[in-house]
Amino acid sequence: MHIVLQIVFVALLAAAVWLFTKNILQIRRNIFLGQPEDLTDNKPQRWKNLLLLALGQKKMFKNPLVAIMHLVIYAGFIIINLEVLEIVLDGIFGTHRLFFPWLGGCYSFLINFFEILAVGVIIVCIAFLSRRNILKLKRFISKDLNGWPRSDANYILIAEIILMSLFLTMNAADRALQLQGNEHYHNTGSFVFSGLLAPLFSGFSQGTLMGIERTCWWIHIAGILAFLNYLPYSKHLHIMLAFPNAWYARLNLQGKMTNMVSVQNEVKYMMQPELAPTTGDTQTPKFGAKDVFDLSWKNLLDAYSCTECGRCSAACPANITGKLLSPRKIMMDTRDRATEVGKNIAINQQFKNDGKTLVKDYITVEELRACTTCNACVEACPVSISPLDIIIQLRRSLIMEDSNAPQEWNAMFGNIENNFAPWKFSPEDRDKWVEDLA
């Protein structure tokens, strides 16, 4: 019987790992639909970003209470899953608590630590569910999250509670079997929380207890493997992508906008015509971005790393004043478009024009025009995402490719071109106002 269960477990594990790998490779392909961009300079600063922003969650601590709660869930997810290594090895080799003989008293200390984290995760998940569904904080009830995104967050929190409860129940049944002297269950000593639950199982037979312990064991590991394969479809993919996103963050001064090389070249060729390429070497330049293919791979990595927490939209002055723009929606729309393009490629073996673009079909002109480029969204993001960079590139395409700008903007552009200022005054007349002060 044991060998059959081992075969079933190995098959389940192999299927879960294969499916997860397949989905992650598809996401990687979608990210690299974007244009190349070199973000490998200044490695010491990149390591610092990785440690402080992704691992240390530095930006979260602008709100210490929420940061600590989030850290509990984060630490629980990372650290408790070390115990999953033992579960996996037990499943493969048909053993029980494989590490106990090797770790001795240290083993009980570790399990106790895991249990403290598990209880902390349950408490924090209940608090976060309350914030979303009872207190209904404004950024969690925004129309950006209508439908699947709102349900997604609740599903994950509920799943975390169930998984941690299974872990504690499994340990409690295990401890009850130890107290009854079952030879297959090592005497690990009492655990800090499950030890309190063990007396509740004292009246159960050993067969019943083993059934409870094994059922919790199987559901717990199956739930973790299911969660693993749920990640690629969930906002919680940021658990993984926050690390590369922090590493590959742009290290420019905050708010610095990247000039378009094609425009710089036009100015350079006007000043130095001898540098202009010959007719045969020229290519029609493309200004800004219309679709995900025109964005950089870092923009698409940003989109897939988005936590949908809404801090960017909550900080956005355009959003606060009731305008249509929501930086969170910009990121979600970009990710949705990249995913749709990826499915198109998977079906057709190459991209088949579907008549859609990121601008207009996903993100409206009104949204893009509302942005003040104040950088508040970038500053607020806990995982170094820049909705602003995507907005600027899409808006450049609207104005420079489609000549799609309000009349007031066109007048300003004309004044800047002719008078080197937004106002309709000649540069020679700009200081005449001081004459009235004499």
C-alpha cells in the first residue's frame, strides 16, 4: 500500500511541477515580447534594492502596522514552506518526519516556530479579509477590481487560512498518536499550539487519528501544489516576480524621463547634417508605444509583478479628483493585453493581427491625458513598478504618431517650438514686464 501511495504522490508532484514550469515559461515569453533594455549596471545598488525592497519590504513600512501584518504573511509563506520540503521527501520515500532523527531537539523548536507563524498567518488573513469585505477600504472596492481581481484576493486569503489550519490539525493528530504510543509516530514532544489541540483527539482510536493526520497531510500538500499552479493566474505572482523586478529596477533619478533616440537624432542631424545617414540607411522612426510589442520587457515585467494593492491609484492626484485614470488599471490592462497576445501566439505559432492595440482597446485616451506625470504612483509602489513610464510611452504615440492631442496642447506645443516656452510671447519680450517696476 505504501508503494502505491508513493507512486501517486510522485505522479502528483511531477504533474504540478510540469504544469507550473509550462505556465512560467509562457509568462517569461510574454514578458520578452517587449523591446530589449539593458538593466544590468550598478550591481551593488541592485543587490541593495533586492534586499531592501523585495526581501525587506522597505516601502511597506510607511504604514508600520500594515507592514508588520504583511511581513507575517510573507514570512509565513516563505519559512513554513521549508517544512514542505520534509513533506515532499516523506511523500517520495514513504517516511514520516524524515528530519526528526537528524535534528533532534532542534526539530521541535523549528516546528514550534512554524506553528507560531501559522497562527500569525491565520490572524492576519482574517484581518485582511475584514479590511477588504467589512471595512471596505476605498482602494479595495474600486471598480478596477470588479469581477475576478476582487475574488482572487479573497480566494488566496481563505486558502492561506485553510492551509495553516490543516498544518495545525495534522500536528495535533500526530501528537495524539504519539501520546497513545503509536510506533510509527516519533515522540517529538508537545508543540506550542497543536499540543493544546491534541487532548481534543484523546478519545479517538488510533485508526481514526491516522486517518485524520493522513487526510490533513494529503490535503495540505495537494493544496500547496494547487496554490503553486494558481500563482501564474493570480495577482500573487508578485511573490516570485518582486525579486527580479526589484533587481532590474531603473536606477535613474526619480522622475527622469528618457528621451527618444529618434527625436534626438533629428535635432542632431539638423545641427550637423553631415552626420545624417544616407537615404538607403534610413528607417521610419517609431514614436512611443501603441501595443505591448513597443514597450520594453521591463514594462511588461512590471505589469506581471503588480500586486493590485492600489497604493498607486490611492496616491494619484488625477484619480483622487475623480478623473478616469487609475495607475493600477494601467498595469492590469497591460498584463491582460500581454497575456492575450501570448495566447494568440500559442494558438497560431506566431502573432496573428487581431485588430487590437493596448491604446484605445484596453486603455482609453482619456485615461492617458489625465496623468500629470507627478511620479506619485511610482513612489507609492512597494515593488518598484512604474505605471508612469507606460503612460508616457502610450501618450507619445498618441501625440506624435496619431496627432491625437487637445487643441490646448497643440497650442502649447507650437509655442514651445517657436518661442521656447509654453506662452505666446517672443523670447525677446519675455523680460519686458520688469519695465513697469522702474
